[in-house]
Amino acid sequence: MGLFADKYPDVAYQEKERLWEQVKADPRYPSYLYGCYECGICVAACPSARFYDFSPRKIAQAAAREDIDLIYEQMNDDVWNCSQCFSCNRCPRQNSPGGVITILREVAVKNGLKSAKQALEGYSRIIYKIMGTGTQVSPDMLQPDAFPDWGPQVREVSADLELWRRALPPETLHTTSTGWQVDDKTIIELYLIWHNTGVMDMIAEVDEGLHMILNDVMEEKLEEAGYEV
Amino acid sequence: MSSDTILIIGGGPAGLEAARLIGDLGQRAVVVEKRDALGGTPIYEHYAALTHNFRDAEEAMNELIAAAKANPTVDIRLSSEVVSCSGAAGDFRVKLAKSGNPAAGANGGAGVAGEEINAGAIIVATGFQHFDPGRETQMYGYYEYDDVITLADAERMLKENKFVTPSKGTPPQRVCFIQCVGSRDRQIGNEYCSKVCCGISSKQAIEIRQQVPDCKVFIFYIDMRMYGYWENEIYWPAQEKYRVQYVKGIITEIIRKGDRLVVRGEDTTMGRPMEVPMDVVVLAVGMEPSRGTKDVAKILGLKQNKYNFIEVPHGGLDPTATSVPGIFVAGAAAGPKDLDDTMAMAGAAAMKAAALTRKLQISNFKFQNSNFKTQTPA
């Protein structure tokens, strides 16, 4: 029982406790959280705290106090407001509230929390791109009307994308469907890493459809390279 | 003729340490103790472990007592108290009487009724007493609820290795400390910080977690004052190793709900009001001048500060001099002190007293043998 009213009374305490035990069992946890002075230096350094009702201090505090109800609340409502910039690492106790958030997010995703699915919904296209191609946002995502806030030159640039890209000196950038050309060997290695470290399982927990598409893409290439999925 | 005897009033840590050191100089010390046993508050109040090094308090005090007792130039008067004082530095005449302490007499005995001590200097080491929580202005109900206790009550249970919920006799599941009870409070009139309670609460929190591992322990505080090595020796281990929960926010009220207590306050850093059930609430009571400190100050004519501790007019650079030349003070009689400061102050007071009596004897000697006027110290 924590110090405050419980925001998720319908979720069993044992379930919250189970998730918290997973957080604590993470081998990184002991070096991410020692004890908290509640001094607020992490909040002062936090860019997200300027824009959202978000406080890395409260994350550290709740964890330090093992306030299981509050941690569950944060795992659902707060952790997705963090930009994972780790400015909070300047903590005098050498805590890493951002690191605690990393673990909280991973546990939320691995356990398929509804809030995690919602938070990541908007990212499925980007995840597909990154995990499918091994590169980040690609030039062909720059559609004429996709980003009006980027200004009128977007239309101009997107009209002749191929030409613009060929004007760039490095040959690896002469592509529009990926951020840069990715070597087959590299993409195979990335696929293997994602399969073997549990990233694919995490994707399956939050977005079944995305997992299926990615699996198809990866399976084909991996089989070509002689790997069985 | 000036006396080289040094009278020490109080047989607690400060008095015992001063006596031992004066004895080591080969000079005569007389320790007057009102109670029928030496060791002062750590013994009388059954302290468990000392803050900050966790040493067994009784064992540590017994070492001090043995050192004073074994010293051939240290005389001890138990169950005795000072009733009057005349004279000045070099030649104080101090009358003793059997103390009014009800416990006195049994194995006191060393005190001779009506004895007069001729002392060259006096060291006052009469210490403090714990604040009486019946006077607190919140609503903690110390005298109403069995399970609201003080640091001293907790020490006694911890010493016996039996920390329980007093009303039930079973180990508690949730314990909290409320800091600054009787300290830093204008309503009560004790505006000062008692210096040691943050450390003692944290030490006790660790001991509770050691003795009752399943128990959750909270400390509700205004500021944590863990200076110097108390930080890394007590505060950090309490938080990091023993997972004691420090919450900035003071409890305003303790109420009873069913067979449990509920504490009400604000978790200020979380910005939320809280109402939390507790099995045991420990009030971190501060220090006030002991009865002996107040009485002795009057008898010796020492100035007291507004809190009735003995005033130290030259503060920082001369922390043991009182308003009367030739009378020195050591330990918590001069205001809240931890044990380290008390022992250091006792050493300083012993040195000052010994130096003064020797200087006076030399100057008297010169005076008697040369007719040169020598200046007596102011």
C-alpha cells in the first residue's frame, strides 16, 4: 500500500507487484537507482518536464520508495513523456531516472500493457521502416503534403527527390526508399539481433499486425541468406 | 592558596571524559553525579547503539566509566548534588548534599552529606533531557496512544532486540518517524535544531529493518540534517541498503482507525496529501536542558540562553567558557550536541580547567615569593 489514493484500483496489487519485480530484476536497475534526495536537479535538466506534467524526480522517488501503486500509475501514464535524452543523469546520487524509465517502458511493452500499445501506435510506420530497412526515416516519406509545417519548399524538394539525392556526394545516399543504402550483410545481422534479443517478441506484444509484416520481410531475406527463422 | 582540584558536575559522557583526562594529567578531579550510577543519559535511557558508529552504547559507556573509576586522582560522588557555590576562579567553595533523586542512596554512599569541595575550576556537564511530547502542539497523542512512542522508547526496545507494536506485542509491519518534535518550533519556543535526531531516527530505522526485515519504515521530515559523514554512514545506507522511505512533509495529526494508527500529512515533493496507516509512530523528540543543567546554572550563577541552556558567550573560538571565569561547560548542557562534539568539548574543557588552575598556582607561588603583583585572570 502506497501513500496515496490508487489510480488503478481495478488492477490487482499482485499484478502491479509482479511488474515491479520484473523492473527490479533487470540487471541495470541497481546502477540506475540508489536513493533519492528529492532535490529536483533531474527535473530542472529535463526538456520534457518543460512541456508536460512530467517529473523524472517522481519516477525516482516512487521507485526508491517502492510505492507499487504509484509505480504502476507511472508505468502507464508518465513514462511515455520522457524523450530518453538522459539529461537527468547529472544526479548527485548518480541515479538515472531516464534509465529507470527505459526499464519501466520495456516491462510495459513486454507485458503488453494497453497504455504501451496506445503510446506506440503512432510509431508503427517508423518502426516498420527502421526494422525493415535498417535505416531511419527515408526520403520518400517526404510526401508533398505530409509535413505542411515544414514549409513550401517540401513540395519543391519532393517533386524531384531522385535528382536531389543523386546530387549528394556519398554514393550510399543515392537512394530514396531508405535513409541510405544498407549492405545486405548488415541488414541480416540486424534481423538476427532483433530476433535473438527479444525485440521481435516485444513488437508482437504491442502490435501483432506490424509483427506479422516485419516477420514476412525478414523471413524472406534471412532464408535467402541461409538462416531458418 | 588556590586549589588544583577540578569539580565536574555530571557523570555522563562529557563529565566522565573530562574526569579521565584531568586524571591522566595527574590532577585531582571530583565527579558529582545526582543519580546513583554513572553513564548519564545513554545508560539511564537504555540507548541501544550509538549514532553514528553503531557501537553498543552500554559497552562504550562502561569503558568510559571504568577509565574514570580506575584513575587514582578521580573521586566520584554518586547520589550527590551541588547545593551552593561561593568564591571565584582558583578558590571555589562548593557544598554537596545527598541528591533528592529517589533512586539515590542504595549504592551511592560515596557522597558525604554536607561535604564542601574546594575547587580551582568547575566543569559543568549536566547534559540534556528529551523533549516531553506531551507539550507538542500538533496532535500526536503520545499519552493517548500506546503505539505512539519516542526515540528513547524505541532505543529501549531496540536494546532488548524486541521491537514490537506496544499495544499488541507483535512485530510491526509499518513504522514511521516524525522528525523535529519539540525542535525548530516557534509555537513551543524551541526554535533551535536538536542536531542529532535525524541521525538517530535513521540509525533506528536501520536497526528496525535489521530486526524486523518485513517492516516498512518511513521518515517524515522537514529537512534531513545529516552533516559530514552521517550522510554516507547513516542516511545513504538507510535509503539505499535498507530502503527506508524518506518523505518530506510533517505529520499534523495521528488518529486511530480500528486497531491501527493513521498519520495525516502532505507528501510535499509529490504534491499530494496523504493519510497512511501505521503500526508504530516514533516521535523524534529533541533536546532540552536537563533539570540538572537548569538547577546548576542558578546555583553557580551562570547566564543561560533563552532556551535555558548554559550560555557560551565567546561562542565559536571558546566554546567551553561560561559567563563566570573559572567555570567551564561541556556537552549538551550548552545546547544540543552529538556525542563526537560532546567528547571533543569535554577534552577542551578539561584542558582549559587544568591550564587555569596551574596558571593560578604558579602566579600565587610567584606572588608569595616575590611580592610582585601578578594579574589574576579576568
